[in-house]
Amino acid sequence: MEDILKLGGVLATVIGVPMLVVMLVGAIGKSIANRSGRRPSDDLVAELEQLKDRVQQLEDRESRVAELEERVDFAERVIAQGNDRQLHG
């Protein structure tokens, strides 16, 4: 049960952190652009692009976590079937 809770925490982090970063990146970029009334600097644009790339990497990991979660569920079912057989067999 603890493993499932840990996996749930990891899954929430993997999903939540990228969403937060995307929201922050967008808000920061808009704020800077509005404040200065001009286009953000090339350094800032490059940094935003790096953050977008990092968010994409984290989103890609979501599918990997989902796959691993399915494998854990399968392993738990196999173990439970083996335990049932030992108890009833």
C-alpha cells in the first residue's frame, strides 16, 4: 500500500510540476513584455525556450510513469494470484 501511495505522489509531482512551470513561464513572459512595452531580450527568450523544452521532457516522462504504473498493477495482480493459490491450493 505504501508503494502505491508513493507512486501516486510521484505521479502527482510529474503532472503538477510541468503544469506549474508552464503557467509561470507564460505569466513571467507576459509580465515582462507588458512592463517594458517592448519585445523581451534574446537571453530571456532563450531561457523561456529552455524552460519549454524542460517542460516537454517532464511531460514525456508522464507517459513513462503511466507505463510503469501499469506494470506495477500487473505485478501486484500476479503476486495476489500466487498468494491466493498458496492459501487455497
